[in-house]
Amino acid sequence: MAAVALFAAALIKWKWGWHIAIGFAAGCCVAGLNWFWLKSTVEKATEPESLAVGKRPTSRVVGLFVLRYVLIGVGAYVIFGSSSTSFYAFFAGLLLPVAAIVCEAVYEVYGALRGTSV
């Protein structure tokens, strides 16, 4: 995800300028943090101890789950106040995990078609 974000931010800066690149980079940062928090939340929620009957998720796990969406909202509000174009770039940056998944899928298909184990 970091490589895709850096490449896309550099391309956006070159094509449309630094205001839009900063909005995009902010969206990428929020998307990366969101991905990390979602992954850790799922890991914690699916631990054998967490699946025991009657055990509820801890307040920390629930708090981080809610904080992800608060962070996205605050970032969007701050960027929208500065520029509507940067606001759209912020939301484009939130699609970073999708771009990373597409890159991974292309890589895996390429490896499968070459007949090599990747």
C-alpha cells in the first residue's frame, strides 16, 4: 500500500499540484491506519479466548473501531474546509486498499500464468 500511495501521490503532484497531492496523501494515511486497525480488530475478535461463550469485546477494541470512523470524518471535514478539490482527493486516497488489492491480484495472476510459485 505504501508503494502505491507514494507513486500515486507523486503522479498527482506532478499533474495537479501539491494541494491535491496533500489531500490524497492524507486520505492514504487514513486508509492505511484504518486497514491496520481493522486487521487488528478482526484478529482480536477472532482469538479463541474472545470466542468463549459470554465474553464480550473489550472497550479498547470497540473504541478503536469507532475511532476509525471519527478519524475519517474529522479528516474529511478539515480538508473540505480548505478546498473542495482536496476533499475529492482525500476520498480518492481512501481507496488505497482497493488499489493495493488490485496490484496484488495482478501479481498473483501473472505468477500463475507464468507457472511459477509466488
